[in-house]
Amino acid sequence: MHQLFPDHKGQLSRLNKIEGQIKGIRKMIEERRYCIDIVQQVKAVTAALKQVQLGLLETHIHHCVKDAATADDSRLLDDKITEIVQVIGRMD
């Protein structure tokens, strides 16, 4: 049986913007722009990716964890909680 996961389309516009920012950074490097200007753009991309990460985690909690909490098998919820703790532990 194929598991149906939540829709993450809301993150696509953010990812498209990030993709544009990365192309801009590449162009800045090719044009040999000022180092600090490039670093600031990299920081902006990093922050934008963090927002995507948090959005995905929020969706996971609202859908996957919520579904596990209402399932008959309590091990499913335990597994989801463990996943979240592990992911948070690896977040910068």
C-alpha cells in the first residue's frame, strides 16, 4: 500500500525564490563582486532555507504526527516523536 504524504506545494514558491537567489550569488561570484556582499546573500539564502525547513516540519507535525496520534497503534506516535527529536537535534 502506498502511503500518502502531505502536500508541500506552499514551499515551492520559497524554493523558486531561493533558486533565483543562488543564481544571483553565482553571478556575483562570476562578476568578482565584493566578498561581504556575496556573504550577505549566502546568509539570506541560508535563512530562507531555514524557513522552508521549519515549514516542512510544521506540516509534518500537523499532518503526520496528528495522524499517528489518532491511530490505533501507539508505536506510530512514538516513532514520529523520535523522528522529530532526531531532526531537531540535527538542526543548526
